[in-house]
Amino acid sequence: MMLKTDKQTLTDLNVLDWNSASLLRYFDRTLTLGGQDELYNYLKHPLASIDAIIERQQAIAYLGTVHITDLFDKHMMADLERYLRKPIEPRASHPLADLTKGESFLFFSLSAKRERLFIYQSVREIAMLFTALEGIIDAAMSSGKAIGLLRKYADFFSANASFFDAEELRRMGSGKKSRRSTLRHNYLFRGPHKNRVRELFDMLYTIDALVAVAKMWNENSLCFPKMNTDETPASLLDIVGLYNLALHKPIKNDLHITTGKNIWFLTGANMTGKSTLLKSIGICIYLAHVGFPVPAESMEILFYNGLMTSINLVDDIGSGYSHFYAEVRRLKAMGEHMALHSPSVIMLDEIFKGTNYQDAFEATLNFINSISGIERSLFFISTHITDVGERIANNKHVALKHLETLADVEQGARFTYKLIDGVATEKLGMWFLNRESVFDTFRAIKPSPKDDPS
């Protein structure tokens, strides 16, 4: 089974949007359009097993140690895609007649010299790609390192050794070609071996995407998570040095969550960073299941089957749903999801903020009681309803956490963004309103003399 999620979760974690702060943008160091498409598909589809995750991690780690970016050229690949789509003329039954016909058609019947040059160049570039990729895979195989899914590509070259003359391809790739050889390979590339050339292109796009991730791994000191199975005892999630990619100077936090205490009750005043923390955790969990490195110093996690979040939930005016009813529907969907995909991770930011305080208090307390005892799954609940903390303080399944706020003589409050134990006690709403002189702004509005009823 793979990590199942949904559109709301992908939106909350900003995975696939094209804005500047999305995961897709952060990892998109690709040099070809095909590589970019491959990266998008990687981020859209978590992997189905720990073995598949390890294979991708190993391939990324290996490609991060070699320099092969010169191989990727967006414009060259666009031209080669166009070349491969071109229809090829019907061939004669006898090879010699076939070759003669092709030569006549291509070099004597075509009026455009540019078309002939396009064919020459395309054949040479495909030969160059075949040779270069074979060299990369051979080097990986002989490196003695774990190379993951790159090992599968070695089978491609072994299987196709009988279809392509490696030495002839090397000569063609270096520019040492004859008209006859070009004609023959033009026919092979766009005719009987077209699917093999297509596989070659897909291989290059895959490597381009993996190299892009490797660049991000190297430049930002990311780490590869260790994935555990259900048989792994005690720990459900361990992260050391967790941070958010969107922050210029992020504050790092550590997490340690065990089977017996798998419900996090997270409190803190506005602007303390609760939503950012939840997103950071969710991003690490999601990337781990994609096989990508994560923004942390180290990470160990259970292989989960589901991840659902409610962080940026909005009301559905078109359907006539209030914000609270949207919350209710979302929570029910999470329960139904968990019934099919356990163990799961559930993240709720400012739970039940669409209703009054008393309703929110009772609903939050009832929800925590209803999930207590669901082992192996993770629950992250952030709220301003700090009074619930007193009622769940003795619940052995709940960990009380908050983000620290310090008193400051000059500024009144200072946010450290550090995660600590306990329930937040600071109430900073009035402090913010007074600091910004909100009430004074309205008090300063006086009626003009002509409006004075006296």
C-alpha cells in the first residue's frame, strides 16, 4: 500500500502548486521539460513500498556525487521529441532496396536542406545520448555503491546490445558518420526500434529529475529518512533538526513520538508558528514517502498508509456550507479515510474554530477521547482552546506541546518558535490590539462640526 492523501492535503502542504514556495518549485532544478514532468509525477504519487523508497533514495544519493548536467539540454530534447514523432516512409521488403529507397527519398527528393540537417543532427544526438547514458550506468554499476533503481537501467543496455552496435553509436555520437550509417539509423530509430529510443528518452528524463533532487539535497543539507515497518517497536516518528524550507533563517525543532503517546495537543498564541510547524512536519512525512530527502538533520518514521490535513480549510459558499460545517465534513472524511488506510497521520490546525467557544471546547475534548487508543496512527491537533489541556492532562495517549513565548521589556512578547512541553498560558490578543493602537484609531475619529448634533 502507498500513502493515500487528497487534494486538500496537497494544497495545505503546498506540494504541487507553481508558486515560489511550493515543494515543486524548491526541487525543480530540472533541465528538460520531460524531467520536469517526471518530477511532478514523483511529487504527486508517493511510493508503494519501503523497498521502492530506498531504491529512489539510493539513486538520488549516487547522482548527487557525479557531474552529468552537461548531458541535459531542454532545446535538444524538444527537437528530438519532434524528430521521433515524424512519420517514416514505408520500407521495401529487401534491405538493400529499402536502403536505396530511403537514401533517394531523404537526400534527393527532399528540397529542404534544413530537413536533411535536422535528421543528421537528431541521429547523431540520439547516438550520443545512448553512449553517454550507457557510460553513466556502467560507472554506477562499477562504483561499488548502492545505486537503487539505476541498477534497472543496466538491464536496458544489456537487453539492447543486440539491436544497437555500441561502437558504431560511439562513432556517430562523436560526429564520425557516413550517409549510409545515418540513413540506416534514422530508419531504426523511427521504425523498428522507436520504442527503445522512447525508453532511452524516458530514462534521461528520470535521471534529470533525480539529479534535480540531488542538487537540492546537496545545497540545503537535507537528509534521507529511515523508513520502518509495523514490526518496528515504540517509535512512530523521530525528527532531529526539523525546519521549513520557506524560511530564510529557520528555527529547528526536534520531535519524538512513541506508540503510547501518539496524540499531540499543540497550543500557542497567534504568530507563535503553530501552522508553520504542522506544515513542516507534514512536508517531511510526505517527502519521506515520495523517496525524497527532507529538511531535517535526521528522521526515522513508520511507513504510513494515509496522510490527511486540515490547515487551510475554507467554507464552501457554492454548496451552502459554513466554515464549521466544512470542518465537520472534513473530520468525517478523515475518519472514513483512516478506516481504509491505517496507520495514518491526521493534522488539524485550529480545530473547530468555526463555532462558539463552548461548542469548540466540547467537540475538541470529545474528539481527543474518541481517538485515544488508536495506536500506530499519528494525530496533531493545534488549538486556542487551552482549557482542554486541563481535562486531558492525565490522558496517557496525549502529549501536551506548545510554542514558546517570552516576555520582553521593550516589545512585550518575543516568539522563539521553539517547541516545548506543556500548554501555552499566554493570551496575546489584547496585547496585539493595543500594540497596534487599533482602539485608539477608532476613538480618534471625531464628528466634524457640521455633523455635531448640538
